Amino acid sequence: MKIEQIYTGCLAQGAYYIESNGEAVVIDPLREVQPYIEKAEKNHARIKYVFETHFHADFVSGHIDLAKKTGATIVYGPTTAKTGFEMRVAEDGEIFNVGNIKIKVIHTPGHTMESSCFLLMDENGKETALFTGDTLFIGDVGRPDLAQHVISELTEEKLAGHLYDSLQNKIMPLSDDLIVYPAHGAGSACGKNLSKETSDTLGNQKKTNYALRPGLTKETFIGEVLHGLMPPPGYFPKNVLMNIQGYDSIDKVMERGKKALSPKEFELVANETHALILDTRNSKSFAAAFIPNSINIGIDGSFAVWVGTLIPDIKQEILVVADKGREEEIITRLARVGYDFTIGYLDGGIDAWIREGKETDSIRNISVSELADIKTQNPEINILDVRKKSEYDSEHIIGAENAPLDYVNESMKMVNPSKTYYVHCAGGYRSMSFASILKSRGYDNLINVDGGFKEIKDSGKFTLTDYVCPSTML
């Protein structure tokens, strides 16, 4: 028997490849399915099933393409959803044979109504591992407020009650030595405060996870699991519908996006369409020179999540500016969250654009030391902290205003176009995205603080609020 966790950092997502005696299953696959196919072929195995723990909100699963390319059967737990593809709806407690092992479906409604866990029994019939999807994370549980954005009568209180019952009646009775393999880790917006660990024993979770502590009442659980929730990213409901209704093949998406455009062609397409110019370089490179009206979301960060948060239309046409050699990676990572309409990229990158004598723009970028000097000379400068509210509430510069990037359309209302603002986040990634978005909308007086709050705190040159341990990372 082989169990492999395939973890994708930018989505904080875990997919799983399980193999026994020439047969394999994949649990919660990513959109690009070729690596799973190649893994099975290398091991002379056949992918028999694609198990889905639920209709995902934070990414587009690869279940449809993987089933089409391998002949595997897509399996969901109990659901009445009408899907745009063939699937098998399993019963609670149903057992599937895979080589010499068995996988049992455990229906655990709460995060969503169809949410299910998969219990793996080894060749000797011993219960070995539990694949929990978004029902149980390491240190947390799945947020119960997402399904209501698709089905309005499923209130967060109702779902939280179902989640309590699932945890108490379905998960708690299982053996302490089971290895828990969740669908997400720290950085995912599917829970409030997930651990950086990506697996653990169920026994340890019973000791350390607040949602599994002894004597926890349903009423208390509902209050605690709902406390600190913020509205989910706008792309979540759209990804759910794509996972239910279907989507274009990843091959078609890649073919559409991998069009190398010369600077002249790029400019022509940009002018003739309503395409968004997405510059994925690091913040310092972007600040120095970028195509006017482009926005910056760096590829070396939580790229897919921020794309989904900041670009409201999932069908938005996108033109990409990237470091040479990373264009295909970017198109793939956009597709992971349902942004399937990349229509080309700038061949040769920004250097080619500059060589052609095309117009560029820039954003002033200063160090924390420079900010300290400026604030010493003028204590009343405007400082915008664009971190999440939970981060700001935990600790911030006294006098700084919180304008979270997560809600940029609301946050920009705080900005007076005629005043100068010094913008920071935790490290410089989000603040440049914020500045670029406002720059594209005509706000020219934003200065980015490179290094962000970490360097601000380490410098000792600023007066900060007292630290408060955050109860949520949303």
C-alpha cells in the first residue's frame, strides 16, 4: 500500500494518491491532472476512483479531466446535486475495494451538506488513515458558512450544528491512532486558524483541537466555530458551481493562454479587448517599471488566492506579464481557481516592452528606515496598513489606519486622492498589490513600504499597540 500527500503551497491544499496492488485512487485532485496519470503509469497502476470530499470552493478540482483521461469513476458522498458530469453518489458507510485495501465513506455534513471523509483500511483490515477534506483540519475545523452562498436556506448556524453532530458522532468514536490527512493547512481561507502541520494522529487532535475537546456542547461549539469568520473570497461560490456544473478541459485552457505576444501585439490586444493586464513579477521589479494600468499580484506568494480575491469576474480576460519561463506556470495557477480566460502573455516580458520604447509607469518604493525618518520629520503622515483586520487588531503602528487588501473596493474609500499615503502589509507583497490597483484607478500618491510590518517591528523605531494573540487568521 502506498499513500502520498501531494501538497500545493500556494493553495495550502493537499491531494492524495493511494495505491494498492495495481489499483489507485486520487482524493481531491488539482486541475492539472497529468502528474497523477504519470505517477500511476510509472507504477503500472490503474486509477480506479477519483474521490471528492465535497464540492470545493477554494479551487477547481481536476475530477472531470482525470476521469475522462483514465476512465476512473468520480465518487462523492451522499448528495442530491445535479452535476454536469457522470458520477457515483456513495451511501454513508459504503466500502470501495482498491487492490488489497478498502476505503469506507463516512458522511460528515457541516462544512457543506455533502462533505464526506474517507476511512482507509489496510491489507489486514486495520483502520489506518482518515482523509477528512474540510471537515477536520489540524487544529481547526471547516468553516460552516460557505454553502449558504450557493443555497441560501443553509444558514451558517444550521451547518455548524450539522458539523458538531458529524464530529461527535462520526469522528470522535474512531481510533486514536488513525492518521488524519486534511484537505488544507495554514493559509487556507476554508478555516479560521489552521496549523502549519499537514497531518496528525486523531488522538492528538482530540487532545489539542478546540472543536474536539471533551464536554463541548453544541451551543458552545456553534458560537466558537462562527466567531471570527469574515466574508469568504468572492470567487468561492463560483468555484463551487464550476465543480458541480463542469468546466473547460485544462488542455483547452492552456492552449488559449499560451499565446506569446510581441509588445506590439500585446498592446493591440489590450486596446481591443477588456483584458486585465496582470503583472506577476516581484514587488520591487514591478515598482521600478510596469505597463500603465496593470496590477501586481506576485507569483511567489499566495497567488491563486489573491487573484480570486481581487479579480471579481472569474471570466475576466487576462493578459500576463511574467518573468521569462514562468508563463505556463501562471496560466496553470490561474486555472486552479477558475480563471480560464488568459488570452496571451508578453513575449520577452517587460524588458521587451521597454526595448520597443513603450510607455511605462512606476510606484515609489521606500525602506522601513526611510519611513522612520519621514515620520520623525512629520509625525502626522498617513500610514495605511493593508493587512487583514485580524493582523491589524493583533498589533499595529499607533495612528495607522487599517485598509485591508481583502476588501480593496471598500478600503479605497478611505483614500483621499490628493493626499500622500505610505502603504505597508506584513512583508511588501500585498501592499504593492494594493498600490497597483489604486494606481490603475487614478490614485497617484501611494508610496509602498518595502519589508512591511515585520521590519517595522524589528526596527524598534515605531510606537506599536500592545500585542494581542489573534483568535482567527481570516
